[in-house]
Amino acid sequence: MRAIRLEIPDVVLFEPKVFGDDRGFFFESFNNRVFEEATGLRRNFVQDNHSRSVRNVLRGLHYQIRQPQGKLVRVIAGEVFDVSVDIRKSSPTFGKWVGVTLSAENKRILWIPEGFAHGFLVLSDVAEFIYKTTDDWAPEYERTIIWNDPTFAINWKNDLEPVLSGKDAKGVLLANAELFA
């Protein structure tokens, strides 16, 4: 498995070795040793989540202000544009974002560390998105920064108005958000 540090070096993209033939394919989607060597971190993943969304659904930008979650994300059907935003005030990359396309075809896996807001936009008719988290979901600590905050100027790779949940439509601007030290 190849590990690539992105423009924000704490965010790591994994490209697995895929072995395929006329019967199908096989690849290792997680290996703790490889993860620790690539990130320099020891993490205990405590929860796996699976979501299914239709084209143009945008989920995010989510984070938990307490019980922050690191996320290891991938797509098993369809394609999404996945975004990580550094919201750690003491970080040299505070307020910066990185985005990558994750798909069932490219089989990429993305590590988003604690202290980041995370979101994705569905580019295919349907996408199934799975992810591991380093802490439990705690709705009382969940926060949302609005997807189109002009501070970030995220290029979501789509000119259409996204389909949002009520919670996501009410996200706050970075200037009004609770942030990490």
C-alpha cells in the first residue's frame, strides 16, 4: 500500500495494491502497521460507519469539538469528492483544505485526523461511503461549518446547488465556529 501525504501533510491518502483477474479482485483495505508507519500515529478505531447517498448530496463539513474523531474513509460504490479542512487554530495549515476523489474504481483510502472538519459531495448516481472512527459518535459535541464558507473557497467540482440535510444547511461560518486549539 502506498501512502501519500497531501498538501496538508497530516492528511494521508492510501493507494492499495489491487490484485485482480477475471474472477474479481482483492486488496488490503487496512493494515495497522502500515497505517502507523505512514502517519506516525497509534490509533484505536472504535466504530465503523456506512452511508449511502444519491448524486449531488453534500454531507459536511462535520467535526466533534469534544471526543474528536479521526476518520479513515473510502468509497465502495460510486464516486465522491472528499474534503478535509484544518480547524486547529495552532496549526500552520489552519483554515486550509484538501480535496480528493474517492471511488469504488480507484479504491483510495483517506486518513483525516482529529482537528479537521470533513465533508463529501456525491459525484455519481449513488455512492456508498464507509469509514472507521477513532472515537464514538457524540451528537451533543457534533458541529457543522457551512459547506460554502467563503473563507475556504472550496472548489466542490460541481456547479449545481447541493442537496443538504437540515443540519448541514444550518452550518456556521468558520468565524463563528467552535475550533480546536
